[in-house]
Amino acid sequence: VCSSDLANIQLGALPTDVHAFPRHPDVNIFASMTTAKEVGGDFYDFFEIDDTHICFVIADVSGKGVPAALFMMVVKTMIHDHASMKLSTAEIFNDVNRLLCENNPEEMFATAWIGILDTETRIMKCTNAGHNAVCFAKKNGNFEFLRQRHGVFLAGFDFTQYKEAEIQFESGDCLFLYTDGLTEAHNASAELYGEKRLLDKLNSIKPRGGEKFLKEIADDVKVFSEGTDPFDDLTMMVIKVD
């Protein structure tokens, strides 16, 4: 498979429908991925598990190019399959991590974040496997980092037991997920975009959520890093509950 074919397969495997959950019109989702090379190691996913549970995933695989893209597809498929069988985000990552550790001759790994939203209670169970801290904002509040680490990256240690936390959503609340290609984007002076700049930008954009929201962030990163080659994939997802 040549890299352009793999890139098409990779992009084709990502969900794209803005109106992804017709049974849950109050849950608005938009995601984007920009790869640094023709194929990348980032991915995102979102899908309904059953009538009242929606799963959201974002991840960043080590390495670049074809090996990272192939490993990414394996991790994405495993998480999707296990999420269909279990509603505990910690158990999903426990199982996926163990399987990845069993056969990983290239010693690749992935940071990942998974959340499962109960659409009736609006409680999201979530687990962070060594991934960047996600950002959460109440309807009339500012975005803040949820600095939860529930275990190391996936495919690291087969004995890792992941933990989970809860996020209670109310109407107007917003959750922003991203990979480190955002905060580690750099300018010509080797200065990083960083977390403070990200929070300032998130809190300056109104209204929250949707395609325009992510485009404003991507444009800000682009202006900041003008004159440099993108070093890493940039993947973002925003979830808003109305």
C-alpha cells in the first residue's frame, strides 16, 4: 500500500458527519485532523454504543509515517470493538492495553483519552491514558484543564490498571480535546504555542462548539507557527451539549 492510498484509508476511517447523533440532537460534535506528513498517527472517533451511550476517543500514536498509521488503525479498531462490549472506560483501556502489549514488536505506543456519555444522566465517564489534559467549560464559565491521569500510555506495560473519572454535563457545557501537535506547535523562535495560549484562545471564541470554533484555533496556530514546518499532527474535537 503506498502512503497516498493509506492516507485515504486513514481519513476514510474517521467519522465526519456533523449531525452524527440524530437521536441526540442536543449533543453537538465536530472534529478535525491535519497531518504533518501524508499519513499520521493521530486519530479521533465518536459513535453510539447503544440508545443512551455515546463514545468519544482521541489518541496520538508514537512515531510517524506508515508504521504509525498502521498501528493507529489497530488501536482505533480495538477501542471501538471493546467499547461496544463494555461501558467502563477503565476496563476498555485495561483490555486494549493488555492486547496491544501481547504483540508489539516495534514497541510502539499511544496516548489516548476516552469518554462515554450517558445521554440520560449527562454524566460522561472518562479515562486518560497518558494523554494531554482535556479542557472543560461550564456554560457561563471559562475553559479549564482537567488534569486527570488515569494511567500511562497504551501498549506500555501489560499490568497497567486504568482508573476513570466523571464529568457532569449541563446545557451549554463544552469539552475540548486535542493532541500535542497543538500545544507543541512552535514558531520561528522555537517558542511553543503552549497551554496558556490555548486557554486564552479557547476563552476568546464565541459561540463555542462546531466547525468555526475549531477553525479559529487552527488558524491561530497557523499564524503563530508561520515560517516553520509542521512537526506533528494536529487533531482536535469539540463536544457541546445544548
